[in-house]
Amino acid sequence: MSLRIALLGLLVEAGPSSGYDLTKHFGLSTSNVWSAKHSQIYPELRKMEADGAVTAVEESGARNKRTYEITDGGRGELRRWLIETDPNRDVRSEACLRLFMLPLLDPEESLPLLRAEAAVYQVRVNRLKSLAESMDSDLNRYQATLGVLNMTALRDWATYVADDIERKAAEKRA
Amino acid sequence: MSLRIALLGLLVEAGPSSGYDLTKHFGLSTSNVWSAKHSQIYPELRKMEADGAVTAVEESGARNKRTYEITDGGRGELRRWLIETDPNRDVRSEACLRLFMLPLLDPEESLPLLRAEAAVYQVRVNRLKSLAESMDSDLNRYQATLGVLNMTALRDWATYVADDIERKAAEKRA
DNA sequence: AATAGCATGTAAGAAGTTACATGATTTC
DNA sequence: GAAATCATGTAACTTCTTACATGCTATT
């Protein structure tokens, strides 16, 4: 369901798009909330077309490109899902699972890894901040901002835990 | 892989545990980073036992309970994964996907939903904060704190977007 | 004696990943 | 003309969810 909803949302946001275009969106800010590979997206779009949630126009040009557009039915489906569905609140993030368990290692091992994670998230914060500023639509700015807040939280956590572990290791030595 | 790693981590953290115990952990703070149902956990533990990553003791009592303990091999596997693996940074969160797309709705529809989301995350912030305070181990405190920071980010985002939409709607009316 | 919680399992199906497969066009 | 990028697809496999299935124990 989530993939279908994500695709409907992207089609509203970005207008008519090919499977290729939609695949690229999952590599940008959307990957902060959901992601999918082209091998899952292409069949899903065909299924949505069969259900009448989207329509497709096949380009006659040399490149065999199909452009999908959301239908009124698709819009209704998306709206109902947003309004009526109690979303599943579980999160799946391998990177957070790793963060979560990094403190299991000895300080000599965990500290550089935690500092490296903080740096990774700092880069993402910077990138998303400038992305947010360059966005012309409110929606895109909101979406980039969600990424900024999420990445900031992870950066802050990694820094806080590294500092705490460092302080405790110093106390022990003293 | 992630489920296996999560189970190994929980077995280090919590000590010898049954599949039932581990299933409950995925309903607590662990669900902020990964989750799994018992129907996936039981077979995975059997597989890990066959691989020598864990050992099992079957209780002779009336309740047919199997207690799993991590082996040295399992500890090594976990350590190597934490140190050597570049984790997948994709996130899957249906709740965030929904947040992400809520601004697609008209203000009259999105505002109450955004305020409700902010309230949901506020409750989680409060719960995790008191959980963090009550935790005796550093690791558990760190883990609860990761939840606090993540939930705070979502609460702040929902509030920021709701305020922004409200302000813009008021400007338009004026 | 009924209800809630402990405790484990399997089977079918849906969702997601990896690898294979093809071919056109643009840029250098 | 080589490399990067556009563009779509399928097959095999792994992972995850939902539903079914069972039976004990503690509480009220």
C-alpha cells in the first residue's frame, strides 16, 4: 500500500511522470521516508493503471517511454488514505538500528564510528538546508525541512552519545 | 540481515531471552528503528541457532519455552557488522510518508490532521523522556534518547507546517 | 469458569531486493 | 567510439505480514 500511496503523492506533486522519473524521486528527499527500486515501481504502475488510479501515455518516439498521470480516482484514493487511515508507526531504518547498537562496542571502537555518523548527518543537514532554501513550492520546502529536522536529530544524538562516552572514559582513567 | 542483527543486539543487551521476550522488545523502544512480528522472529532464531550464532535451552517445564543466548560467534558477527558495514541509509516509515504528503490536502483538511500528529508525537516525547530517566543502563538511556530526539523532530515539523499553513490561509483571507 | 497473558509455531501471500536483460541517446 | 544516462522490463529469491493453529498458567 505504501508504495502505491507514495507514487500517487509524487504524481500529484510532480505532475505527469515516467517510471524512471519516479524512481529518481526515491533517491532524493523522498528516500527519507520511503524508497523503492525501479523493479518494484514499474510493475506497480502497471497495476495502478489496470485499477484506474493512473493513466499512461506511451511515447511514439524512439525511447520507449510511458508517462503516467494520476486520475480523479487516484486523487480520491490518496485523499481518503491521508484522511482516514491510521498509519503504521513502525520505522525501519538500518542506519538507525546500527546507531542504536553502536554503544555496545568498546569506547575505542564506538567513538570514531559515532563521530563519523555525526559527520554523515551533518553533511545531510547542510545539503537539505540548501535544498529547502532553493525550493519554490511550499510542499517541497516542507519535505526538505522534515529531512533537515530528522537528520539534525541523528547528528545531535551521535554527538551527545560520543561526548557522554568520552566523558565517562576520561572519568574512569582519572 | 537487519532482523538478525537486531536480535543479536537485543540478546547482548537483555541477556538470554525467549522469542516471546524478543518479540516484546520490538514493541518498545526498538520499534523506533526496526520491528518484526513473532512469526518472523521464531524461524529466524531457529536459523541463527543452526548457524551457531545463538544457543538454545529448552525448558522442561509445562510451558514450552526456549531461551536463546548469544554465542562468541554471534558476538563476533555483530561486532563485525557494526564496524565494517556501511549501512543502508534508506528509511521506511509509513507515518512519515503520510506526514510528508499531508500538505497536499486543503488547509481545512490538513490542519487538524497536522495538529493531531503533533499531539501524537508529543505524547511519545513525554513517554520516552520519562523512560530515558528511569533507565539504569547507559545503553538503554541512549536508545530512549534517540527516540526522544526523533519524536521531537516530528512534533516540531508538524507544528511548524501547521503554523505556516495557518498563517498563509489567514494572509489569503485578509 | 472465563479472560488475559504466556509461549510457540506454520502456511499463504504480499512486498521488496538483486541480478539479468535490452536498447536508445547524449556528451566527451 | 566510449561512457554516461535515459528508459523499461522480468525472474528468482528473500523478507515481511496476515491469518490460522495450539495449549498452558495466572488472575478475577
